[in-house]
Amino acid sequence: MRVVIARMMPEPSMDVYADNIISGLRSVRPNWEIVDLKPQPVDRKSRSLLLRVWKYYERFWRFPQQVQQQVADIFHIIDPSEAHITYWLKKKNKAVVVTCHDLVNFYSHDNLQGSVELPFLSRGMWIHAVKGMKYADHVVAVSSATAKDTTQIMDIEPARISVIPNAVEAAFQPLPKEQAESLRQKYGISPETVCLLNVGSNHPRKNLSTILKVIETLQQRGLSIHLWKVGADFTDEQKIFIKTQGLENHISYLGKPDKSTLIQIYNAADMLIAPSLHEGFGITLLEAMACGIPVITSKVSAMPEVVGDAGVLVDPNDYQAIADAVCHLHNHPDSYQELVNKGLARAKLFTWEKAGEQIAEIYEKVQACKEFKGVAKT
């Protein structure tokens, strides 16, 4: 079988998904030909009008044409924001699979604020793109929550949707204790300090304002506490809150580390705190559990599917309850270790080889259906 994987413009989380799906497919179907197509990257931070026009030309005209010209049995679009390519492919009666990670922009209208130059235009183009999923032969949803959203919002029948969870790379694992201690020393975190970690963007749905209230509350309770933020930096408004509340010595922004450094950071932290308001999956939860630290996350959206009973589920808006969870794990070593053990075991259930096998089976079913319809027409 010849499969074309159509990516989006460079985006860390989507690159992780595409890289690992391709790796998983090659592992379980070594005889298949996998064609990895990428649009030409554009500097998203540039304010150049010409460059922004080029970006839309690249995304909505040149790259879809390039994909359409390929000869393949299956075309897999790895993100719904690129599902507009489906419009091009269906004109040629191509077999198309689209992965839907989330439809969060339908829930959070301000999700694009600060990340694009013209949010209203980007939102309109995003809606046009995701509607392309309606014309796909099959949709892969990364969680049951996302599958439900896809049915309710996009009106795609459940029979055309399969839930295939994301996974965690084998590199994410517990490291020798000395490495964790060394990293903590590097950043001046004492053994007595409870070090919380948050990984990801600073979009409103990530609920960083509540995390900052948790740090303030724990500091007021007299707990030696520190927060590491990895990924996007805090917003200007959040930085003002940090300064106003005197939290500068309790919070550090560690930037956007490479994978090796990120794994060290996970291992050096005491807990991951991720009370998002909405997630299509939540891969950082898996990464933290695979590295052997407990997870405190939301009891809404897809997060419970990811952590099961291997994490602490909380009301994402109740900062006092989140602070209580941190204190409980800190004061009860047995509970802490129980979550570590459960998290390690649960993370092992999510592998990219398993995801690759399930996606390969979807391809085979879609191809068989196409061939059957072709015979029936003749």
C-alpha cells in the first residue's frame, strides 16, 4: 500500500504526532510505502503582509495541489485544520483519512487571540478547513471526548469515526535519581521544595491563571513551593500578577527545551499540574506519568480518559482543591508512590506501535470499501 501523510506547517505537537505515526506504521507495515509531505514553512511571527498572503497561498492552494497530484491508496491528513485538502482530494475520488485532535476553537473563541495577526480571518479559514472532515472516508479521533465533539459539532456519523489514542515515546522514562537532583540544583530547587511543572501553551483554555492562584495559595500556607513553566511563556497579564503577588521567587520559565532536556525536567519535578479547561487528549499527562511523577489534572474533557485512576482529577476552576491535592501528595508519601506506580503502568498502555497498527487497519478497511464500491459500479 502507498500512503501519503499530509502534514501541517511546523508545529511541535503535530510534528510529534506525524513523526510517531509514520514510525509506528513503518514498524507494523514495513512493506508499505509511506510518503511524508510537508508544506513550505513560513515565519509565523513575521508581520509582513506579503508573507502572510504567501502563507495562505501555501496552505490553501500550492500544498493541496501538491498532495492531490500524488498517486496513493490512502491520503492521511494529520490535523483537522488542514482538512480543506479533502475538498481537493475528493474531486479525484481519493481515499482520505483525517485525524481530529480537538475542536477547541468552537469552545474557546479566544483561543487564537495573541497567536495570530488576524484572529477573525484565521477562525473563518479554520472553520472552512475543519468542515472538510465531513467529506473524509474516515476520521481518527484521539479520544472519546473528541469523537463525541466530532459527531455533535461536525455532524459526522459515529460509524465513520474511530478512537485511536495518542501515545508516548519510549524515551520518556524515569532517569537515575542523580540526574534529577543535578537539574534541581542547577535551578536552585532544594530537596525540601515541592516543584510543580506545567508544560504547554499559554492559551486561555490552559488555565494558567488558576495555576498561579494555586502557587499563591500554597505559598500563603507556608509550603516551600516552586513552579516550572515549559513551552510558551506567561502572558503580560500573568507576569503582572506574578509580580504583584510577589511570586517571582516561586516561579521560573524554562523556555522550550529539546526532548532530552524536557525528559530531565519531568524527572526533576515532583508533580505535573495541568488543570486545562478543555483538551482533545493531553499528551503531557502521558509524558509525566511515563517519567514517574504524579499528575494533577481536570476531571473534564479528555483528561480522565488519559489518566484513568493514575492521576488526581480536580475541578479546574477550584484552585483551593488543587492546592489541597498538592499538599495531600506532599504529606502522604504512600499516596504519592501509589500514583507513581499507577502512572508508569498506565503510560505503557499507550504506544505508537499500537496506534500505528490501529491506523493501518483503518487504511485497509477504507481501501477495501473503495475497491468494493468500484466493483459494484461496474
